[in-house]
Amino acid sequence: MIRRTLAITVHTFKECVRDKVLYNLIVFALLLIGAAIVFGRISVGIQQIILVNLGLSSISIFGLLMAIFIGISLVWKEIERKTLYNVLSKPVSRAEFILGKYFGLFLTLLINTAIMTAGFYLALWIEKGRFEFADLAALEAVYFILLQFAIIVGLALLFSCVATPVLSGVFTVSLFVIGNFVDDIRWFGAHSGSGALSKMTLALYYLLPDMSRLNFISNAAHGMWAPRPLLIANSLYALLYVAVLVSASVLIFEERELL
């Protein structure tokens, strides 16, 4: 099972690369290095905060676009091209196919994020001329960004199993946006004075992905580190949510009629 899943993972990764995703990295690196030169002319103490915010936000946005626009068609285009039938005619289960697709896309995002992070630190070095220990806080923010990507890939893959790419994209983007405000939604329900609304918003809080808890870009811009208990709790939260999404994708795909 592991060997077959790994083979699909590698194939998916190569397919993602053929989609010319890596060309975005060249644009990203050039823009970031150019931004470093521009921000170097701003008053001392401001340029680094702006650069870190811009750099990490760019990594997040670029990765999010990759995850959505590639993930929403992972399963759909295999069905449309009839290539899925060739894969499943071999000793490959549907669960292995879904797992391979998930890990293949996440591997693509992981490598892209690593390259973009290297470009970010290059820009930071150009702007400062040196590195400090506090600069490593950005790596922690990048780790949390990867956790967001893991959830987004799971969402895109899940919707790709049940809907067209357009609808999958709409659903994934909507949940990502709402996920950044679920804590505010819960607070609103708790202070609304309505018991029914409070229970409904609380249910939404536990059902929808809480993306806001994985956003540490502002902390990194000020050289702040996340407490270790919070780091562990957020990692377990993302891992559990991804496990639920992938399991749901497998169950749905197992029951889907492909003919």
C-alpha cells in the first residue's frame, strides 16, 4: 500500500510541476528582492516589519492559490480525461489514489514554500545585511502557514470528489475566508443574548476550520515566538482536521459511481 501510494504521490507531484506552478516562484523572488531594496529607503525600524509581513503574506497567498487551483481539479480532471480508469484497473485502491493525490499536492506546496522562504530570507539579508535570532521566528510562521495549506488541500480534495472545479473553488475559498472569522462568529453568538444563535455559532466554530489560530505573521514581524503548548495544540488541531477531511474524501470517493 505504501509503495503504491508513494507512486501516485510522485506522479501527482510531477503533474503539478508540469502545470508551471514553479514559474510563480521566479516572479515572487524578483518582487521580494525588489521590495527589499525599496523598503531599505524607509526609516529604520519600519522596513523589516513591512518586509516580513509582505514576505510571509506573499508565501501564504501564493501557496493558497496553488492549493486551491490545483487541488480543486485533482480528482475531477482524472475522471474527465478517463485516466482514472487506467489507474484503478491496476492493483490500486481508491483510498490509495486519494492519499497519493493529497500527499502529492502537499509535497508540491512544501517544496514551493521552501523555495519561497529561501527567497524571503535572501530579501531580508539584502535589507539588513545580517541575520539575528529573532529572524527565525518567521520560520515558525511559515510552519503555521504549511498547516493552513494542509487543511486547504484537504478541503479542495474533498470538494473535488463531489463537485465541479468551479464549485469546489467557491466552496474552498468560502471556507477559508469564513475560517478566519469563526472565532469572531462564536463571540458574536455568545454575546447575542440568543441561546439558539449561541449554540449554532458554537457548532459552526467546532465544525468549520479555524484558520485564524494558524496565522502568526504579525507575531513573526515583531520577532515573537508562539508558546510551545500553543504550537503543539495547533499542530494536533491541524493534523486531526486533515485526518477527518482525507477520511471523508476516501469514504465519498469509495461510494462514488465513476461510470
